[in-house]
Amino acid sequence: MNTRWIGHATLLILAFAISNANAETVLFEDQFDGPVLSSEWTSLLPSQWIDNGWMHSRSSGSPRNSLAIAHDGDATWTDYTLRVRADGLLSMGGQVENVHIAFRCSGVYPAPSAGSWGDHYRVSIFGPQRDVGASIYLWRHRGSAGEILYSRDGIPATSSTWEVKIGVHGPRIQLWVDGVEIVDIIDPEPLLTGGIGLGAVWESEARFDYVQVTDEIGSDAYRGVASLPDINSAGGPELAAMQVHSDDTASVIIKDSVTKQFVNEITFKSPDNMPIGLAGVELGAGNPAVVVLFRTPTGQGVVQLRHAVTGAWIDQMRFFGELWEVKSIASQDSDMDGVSEIAVLAELDDGTRAALQIKDADTEQPLNWIELPVE
């Protein structure tokens, strides 16, 4: 089993009044309680049927795949979260347990001997019968042209039943399996609208339950919290929270932790990179800074520093190299000299190593590299 490292700089109970966050709206839901498939589904590659509260999908001949789709080409389905329970079964001489989950589907149609074409993303999860073990692939299809955006072999797999969650927000794609985040990427050539699809390949059978699609447009996500010194001279420390918008701009909102009064708002942006973490640092007495960690499309870390009072640009530094994927950020002042150190956590893409890289927040000097256990 690979241990997934998730870092937290500080454990805080923080109450921010978020007046612009919208509640989720359910766009689509199906628990397959009826005897037949709902009319909202279209069977592009048969066969599909309902049995004991599950929707089954299995190829009945050429082509070798099966797929049922809902809301194909629906332009109102833009940013959303798809949740589904998926179970890969072996049948009809199927080679490997597998499930296929499509999203942002537009103009999807069956193609002889090639499965389905049209514009869509597809997550493929394969069971442990393959010689490389259980695997996950993320594809982007435009017509007959398909491109793998992410792949990983040898993932932990104790059963073929997976709780899958897929989130799409603009060009950002996230995938969780059994509560563990597997994919978090920016697609430089994104598909932006469309419905969902469920199926399997290679004469195998898959079944699905508890399908739900929720619309999260407008609910800009808060993804980080950090503590800062008393920058408004009110006698107590400040708290900063990072709100990430659909264009991957990060707004850091600072409030007094005692009076709850607004102190400052600072905007961060790193073109094509995704903001994922927040920290507060000291660059000497009376010189506090806010630090935002961005992840590049290939996984490396870009750290930006701005002054906590004026919002002025201070510096940018990089963490980790190729084959690493940064996860989170923290700060400390281990030598008590008034200047913080920045620590960034990352894992190798194949999950075999995890490490902390530590640099001086003022000079960018590398200070330490700490390897972490991976089981």
C-alpha cells in the first residue's frame, strides 16, 4: 500500500463568513431503483440493464466496449462534480476487471471496432489482473484522436469496487478513488462542457450505482489557512485564508483572529499553474509575508511571496524537479533568527518516494532535504 502524504501547517478552527459561496445543486442523480434504465440515459454501445439496484454494462459483440451516456452535449453542464460507485466484473471471457467513466461528453457516438468517439474525457480503472497491477488512466478524446493525460500503474487495489469522485472546474480535473486524490491536473487544451457516460471494455462487465452530478459553479473553493503576526497592531495574530477561483487566481483574505475584522486581501497569479497551498512567513522583524504554493502542469512547485501589509511582490522560488508532484507547504523558524524557512512536501509520480525540501524564505538558500517513509 502506498501512503499518501497530506501536509497541514497548522491545525486551526477558523470561521470565515463566506457570503458568496453557493450551495451545491444536484444536476443529475440515479440510484437505479427501477426495473429499467431511465430515459435520461442513452445506450450507445449495448448492453445495459438493471439488476438489484445496479446498472450493468457489457459488450454484446463488436465493438468490444459498452457505454451508456446521459446529457450528451449539454452545454449547461460546465463545472461539476461526478460521484459514482463502480464495480468491475469479469464475464464473457473478459480479461481484466475494469470500469470506464466518461465526463464532459459532447457528440459521443459508437465507432465500429474502436469503442466510442466524440469529445469527452474518460477515466479508465483496471483491476489487479494486469501484469502491471491495478491501473488508472485519464484520456482526453476529440473525435477519433485520443491522448493520455495521466496514467499510473500498480495502485493499491483490495477489491474491484471503487468509490469514484471526479471534479472539473474550468481546465482543472481532479480524481479521487476511495477517498484518495489520484489526479489533480490542468488540461492546457480543455473540453469545457458536456454530460457523463458509464461502461466497460474487452467483453468485460461493469456495474454502477449511486450516480450523482452536482453543479458547483460560483462556489469558489477555500484551500488553505495560515497564521500571520499582528500586522494591524490590534494585539492579536491574524489569520489568512486562500480562495481559489476558476481562472486559478488565488485571493488571500486576511482577518483579525480576535475582532474578526477585515485586514487585507492579496491576489496571486502564476500563469498555467494551480494554487494549492498557503503559508505565512517572517522575513525579519516587522516584515511579514504571505506565501502561495503553485503546482505546475508537470507537478513542480512555484512559490510566490508578497508582503502581508502592502501586497507588494517580494520573490518567487522553485521547489522540486521533474517526476515530483508537490502536495503542500508549511513554514517554521527553527533557528529563531526572525527569518522563516519554507518547507514543501512532494511525492514522486510513481508513489515510491516522498520528501520535504526546505529553503530559507529570504535568501532562497536550500537548507535541508528530508526523506519520508512510503509503505
